[in-house]
Amino acid sequence: MRREILRLLKEDEEFRYTVAGLLGLQEVLQKIRKVLEELRHLREEQTKIWDEIKAIRRDMRALQEEQVRLREEQTKIWDEIKAIRRDFNEMLAIIKQMNERLTRLERTVEKMTIDVEEEARSFVEYRLKEKGIEISIDALRLPEAEINIYGANKDICVIGEASIRAGKKLIEELLKKYKLLKTKYPEYLREKTLLVLYVLLPTPELIEEAKKQNIWMFKSTKEYVPLEQALKTTTERKH
């Protein structure tokens, strides 16, 4: 058969073209298969690329959504900061108003205190004069302290404190100042010492302690410890 085929290839031109055609088609088919295989690979790669693109798009959408959330959070934060600033400014305004009110109150209290001290000195001097005791009453300012009510003649000195409202501690302050005079400034004392408190609104404890200590205590409209009682103990306070 082989010799017959070889003979036909040599002698039969039509046969030779037929075989040649068949051989060429085979090569074409092989090339087509290769191309199809390559196409299959390309489609697989393309599918992978599209899948990757879809994943990237999903990630981008997620990033965009996160960016939107971050912007919303940032807006909330700035709104909160603005609210804090408003509250802070309002607080400063309130503090300023309070400071102004406190300043006015301090001035009022200071004025009232000065008025009470002046009133106290006037009433002490007047009441003593009614009892025949002539003493000029003023304030005594020392390096360590200030005594609201002070006056002296050749026989007796008056040492006192004036206050709008006071408790038992005011007696401690008065005795402390009296002790200061005894230890450092005895020249301001006399043979007799009259301690006095002039208080507009005394606490019950202050009244009770003043009675025990025999300290003359009164205000313009009321006498809590009589002057006569306090005068009886003046000689007991010799320095």
C-alpha cells in the first residue's frame, strides 16, 4: 500500500493535490485548536480580571461609604465643638455677670460694714455719755490688726468690734485683739477696760457667750447685754 501511495503521489497529480490539501487542513485544524485554547485561556483571564474589577468596585463603594460616614462624623464633631464653644462663651458671659454682681455686692457689703462701724462708734460714744462717761470713739489701726471701736480717757478704755451679722467667733477675735494690746501695746489700755460688741444680726450662741463674758453687746434698737453689767466687770480686765 505504501508503494502504491508513493506511486500515486508521483504519477497522479490530482491525488497529490488531494493529499497536500488534507495535510494543510490538518495543520489548520491544529492551529485552530491552539487558537481556541488560547481564547479559552484569555476568557478565563478576562473573567478573572472582571472579577477583580468587581472586587475593586465593591471596595471603592465601601471606601466611598466609609468616607461619607467619616464626613458625617466629622460634621457631628464640628457641630459638637461649636456647641461647646457656645456653651463656653455663655459660661464666660455668666461668670462675667457673676463677677460684676459680686463686685457690686462686695462694694455694698463694704459700704454697709463701714456704715455699721460708723454707726457703732456713734452709738457707743452716745450711750457712754448718757452714763456720764466722756470718751471719743474711733477706730484703732495697728500693724497687726484693726480695732473697729476704740476710745480711752484717763480711767477707762473701750475696745470693741462691729459687724452686720456674727457668731461666737467674733468674741474670739475681740479677745485676741485685747490680748494683742496687753502684750504689745499696753499704752492703749487703762485701769479699766470695757469690751463691746455692736452686731445687727447676732446668733443666739454669740448672745449667750457675750453674757457669760460680760461683754457689752447691743445694736441701735436693742441691748443684749446691758452696759451696766459690762461696766461692773471692767476692773477685772486690768492689764
